Amino acid sequence: MSKVHDIVLEKILRQMEKGEIPWIKGWGSNPPINYVTRKPYTGINILLLSKGGEYLTFRQIQQLGGRIKKGAKAEIVVFFKPYTKIVEEKDPETGEVVEKEKESLVLRYYHVFHISDTEGIPSKLKKIEHNPIEKAEKIIAGYKDAPKIIHDDPNKAYYSAVKDLINIPAKDLFYDIHEYYSTLFHEIIHSTGHPKRLGRFKENERHIFGSETYSLEELVAEIGAAMLCEHTGIAEKTIKNSTAYIQTWLKRLQDNKNWIFIAAGGAQKAVDYVLGIKLEKESEKEKDLLCV
């Protein structure tokens, strides 16, 4: 194991000895809202809309002088519209048929486009200006067969093995630039599990959430991220939050600290891959433990 590997594990275990640490999300919450009115979408619309952040109707895009990107697809927002209709009812006392007004609700919908599917319209989300960290940027640029990194959804950070891409909120949506890189490194380590890289993910595997192997993969990703932060020189700024995240996933593994050491081996291989360090052939036993 490398020196960095040992340093990071020592820091994580030392932090864990201090007790339970709450994990803090590094970026602000950006649920789906209308770009013009700034009103958040509520109810079932939160489930219907695929991303967080700003949405616009076709008319709003036109009025603002924007354009819809080629191939962009609209999403649906639903609402109940009240209306009054005239109905005929028999008066129970007189037996006479009379007309009455009746209030009803009818379900309607309209189409909206996410701001990432438009051109010429700047986001109005609250932003914090950060200076990039050169060593971290160098690691990202040096990842030779990296997946595409996008910033379409400002409310989520994830790696999609099916699409082989990373989504992460933009730098200026993070409270702290160090947490931006730690989060991106986490998703980068996940991406090394793709079958065309280190093969921790099985071919065409789409859903492993909640399984023991998924918990192990989260440990691999966060320990690997901590190692990359150590390489970058920002680990002291991020190690507490990394430890908190690791503690969360250890709970799913019955607080067994041995999983940290199992995951650390996979994390080291992932870090070496990202850094372009030639890997030694792993044993079949190691491969079985880390394959998810």
C-alpha cells in the first residue's frame, strides 16, 4: 500500500474515534423552480421534473430571447384549474328541475424546458465565486479516459454507469471549493468501476442500491476521493466530511471497520488508475470482493 493510502486511513480512523460526525452536503439545495416567477414547483411536479434548478415555458424562452437546444425534450408540469359549470338538479322539496352553478377542478398540464436545454439565458441561481485549485484541476485533466463531466442538474452529484457520465453542481454553487473537488473526486472514483476501466460494475448492471456491494462501492469512492484530496493537498479541509460519509455507509455494514480496509484496496487501485499509475494484476479473491 502507498504512503498516501496509509496517511488517509490513519486520518479517517482518527476522526472516527471522535464519535459520530454529521455529513454536510457541500452545495445549496436547488429544487425545481420557474425561472421567471422564482416559485418552486410542488407536489407531484417535483417527481415529474427530472432535475433541480430552473425551468422555463416555451413562451418564456422566446420572451427572454433564448433558444432551445437541438434535440432537447420538454417536460410536463401539471396543475388543477378551477372552473364553474352549470348543472341541472331536482329540488328535493318542490321536485322542480333547476340550474345551479357547481365548482370543479380539472387537471391540466403544460410543457417546460430545463435551463440546461436552452441557450442565451443565464442562470439566476445564487453563486459563490471560487478560484480553481491547480493541483486538483491537473488530476481531473490527467484522467485519460474520463467520462463526460456535466453540470446540468444543480441539485445532484452522481455517476451514471449506463451513460458513463458524471453530473455535479457547478463550482460556484458549492459553499467551499474544497468540497467541490472532494465531491467530484468521489464520482470520478465511481467511474473507474465501469466495465471498460477497472470493472467493479458488472456489464449492464443498473440498480444495486441497498445491497452490500453498493455499500462497499460507496466506501471505495469516498476513500478514493480522500486519497485524491491528499494528493491535491486539501485533505485537511475535507477529511471530516469524508469520515462522516464513510460512517453513514458503515452503518449499513453493521459498523464493521474491516470493510474500510477491504474498500481501501479498491480505492487505491482506482486512484492509481486516475493518476495513470500502472496497476498490478489483482487476485481473483480481491476482484470478487470489489466487484459490484
